[in-house]
Amino acid sequence: MSADHSDRAAVKAALRAQHIETPSWAFGNSGTRFKVFAQEGVPRNAYEKIDDAATVHRFTGVAPSVAVHIPWDKVSDYADLARHAEDAGVRIGAVNPNVFQEDDYRLGSVCNPDPAVRRKAVDHLLECVDIMDVTGSRDLSVWLADGLNYPGQDSIADRQARLEEALTTVYERLGDDQRMLLEYKFFEPAFYATDVPDWGTSYAHCLELGPKAQVLVDTGHHAPGTNIEFIVAFLLRKGRLGGFHFNSRFYADDDLMVGAADPYQLFRIMVEIVLGGGLDPSSGVAFMLDQCHNIEPKIPALIRSVMNVQEATAKALLVDTDALASAQRAGDVLGANAVLVDAFSTDVRPLLAELREEMGLDPDPLEAYRRSGHAEKVRAERVGGNAAGWGA
Ligand code: AOS
Ligand code: ZN
Ligand code: ZN
Ligand code: ZN
């Protein structure tokens, strides 16, 4: 697999244009239900989480926005938070409502049998759109923990009707340039049924709502063996792929670093993105990370994650699409497959190092971060930090 000079330039231009959004919650302490291991130097508030996101951007050059989670990142003045982000060299990206952490939500949020709880959840979603107005955010990322633990616990059909009603109310509140991304997940915290279990359910709701409603694919939210690249190709073709929550899973919603468990799967997903035009900024596909760094240092883990997405994307961009198309037309099964395997087998690290130097960055972001002394500096400055979502 070799790219000539002009190909190389086009690949680098596409990589420069691909932006990867970091999640504010990944910078704070997190853990499992067994233990949250506190790390030193973690941010103490939303402002410091944004500083950490800016640090990831400084070393990678392609992570210019950070998703926030409300109320984990609650502040008294969101315009001030947005200005802080801008001063730090990043901006506030997707706003993630939290309708799963209060006792009121034991039986669900917008699908709850109690209309008062449903109202409270919808009010929170609307409040998040107000915040988007102030921060200039485009996307409301809706993940609902709603579902059932036991057969018969509630009416599956009635819950769909409640969901539809709530989503419609929120959809109607969206501004012209705002979108609602509806994330699906087939289990957890509900174990018998969830109210948005799969891409089909999300897609069906989005279709009814309108073009500003888009499906959000969290790579960790599928049953083992699910062909995620199929889902990506389908949604992209229909103009309904709002974006990703990237992470890796071995068993469940493990939220490990993207590209760590199965780089070939990530590559296959990125191939569909490239072939379907999803790298074009006008496609609106948002590349966001949704991860938790429970035992590893967080900023380097996010730098590594951004690099992993870039590597998969670079390999996908190196697919010889002419050779692929002619092999496919000729029914050459092995030849077509070899085109993909060749691209995947290419070492793209030299190309990415070259690109980073052209962007005025260190070619080795992780080593540059280590040398910078930033970790030692924040460890000394930030005493008593634990502004996590999960751990807070
Ligand atoms: C939950 O499983 C979903 O992936 C959410 O998108 C996300 O993890 C949560 O909102 C923040 O931790
Ligand atoms: Zn997610
Ligand atoms: Zn998840
Ligand atoms: Zn996840």
C-alpha cells in the first residue's frame, strides 16, 4: 500500500479537518461500582476539566471541543465557562443532560409512569437546550437510563408513547442550528429492557421527529458480535448518523480507550465513514469520545485515544477505492478483502508524525506531554480534586 504525493496531501488534509471531541467526565475520577481510585491532580470543577481538554488539544491539534455533562459541570454562568474555554483554545461541544442520577428516576426519566417525574426530566432537557444557546453548542446528546428490570414491571408500549411525547417537546425547542442526538443502549442500568435499546429504535424516533434528530452510536453499547460498521453505513446513507461516542469494550459497556480492544473494528467503522462521506464536515458526523480512565492517567489516555482515532482514520483514507471498486465489480472476493487488509496493515505513524510537524506540533504527542511536566504541575496545584461524574 503506497500513496503517491498528491494522495498523501489529501489524506493529511482530511486528517487535519477531522475533529475529535473529548468528554469532560473522562478527566475526573471514575471507577466501577466496586471502587473509584482517586488520582492526584484531577480537575476540581468544570473550569479545570476544560483546561485539561485544552491540554489534550494543545498536544494533538485535533481535539478543539469538549462535551459537558449537566449537572456534573454545573456553573453559575455558562457564558463565562464558554469564554474560559475560548481563552484556553477550545470550545464547549455537546451538552449531555443527566436524567439518571436522582432518586426520582428510579423507574425512569421521560418514560417514568409518574407524569411529575416525566415533567422534571423534560424540564432538565429543556434547560440543557438553554445552556446550548449560551455556549453555542450544536448538539444535545441524549442518553436515557430508562428501562425495566422485570417483565411486567411497566408497559413497554406506554413507555414508547411517553418517550415520543418527551422527545417531541424537546425537539420543538431546538434552534435552527441545533440537533438532538439520541443514543441507544441495549442494557444497563436496566437489565430486562431499555426504552431505546438499539439503533432501529433510535432511528425510528428520529425519523418521526425530523431532520434535526440524529442517531448517536456509542461503540460500547452493542451485543457481542454486532456489526457496527453496518449500522454506520446504513445511518450515514440515510443522513441520520449524528455521531459517535467512541470507546472500547471487551465484555460490556467497558468504556476503555477507543481502539484499544479492537483496532480492526475501529478501522472498519472508519472505512464506512470515509466511503460514505462522513469525514466531510458538512455531513455533521460528530466524533466524540465517551470513556472512563479508572486506573490509567487521564490526560495521556485521552491523547492516546485521539491518536488511535486518527490512526484508524488514516488507514481508512489509504484504502485504494478504485482497486476496491473494480475488485467488487469483478466479484473478486479475496482481492476486495485484500484491499482493506492492505490499508489496515499500513504503518501510518510516520505519516501522522509528518502531519503533526506540519501543524507545528511535536510528532510524538505522548512523549511531548510527558516531557512538558504538566502532570507534575497540576498535581501540585490541584489539591483535593474529585469533580468526577461517576465518582462525585
Ligand atoms: C451511558 O452508558 C452512555 O454511554 C452515556 O453517553 C455516557 O456514558 C454518560 O452520559 C456519561 O458518562
Ligand atoms: Zn455514550
Ligand atoms: Zn455507555
Ligand atoms: Zn460506553
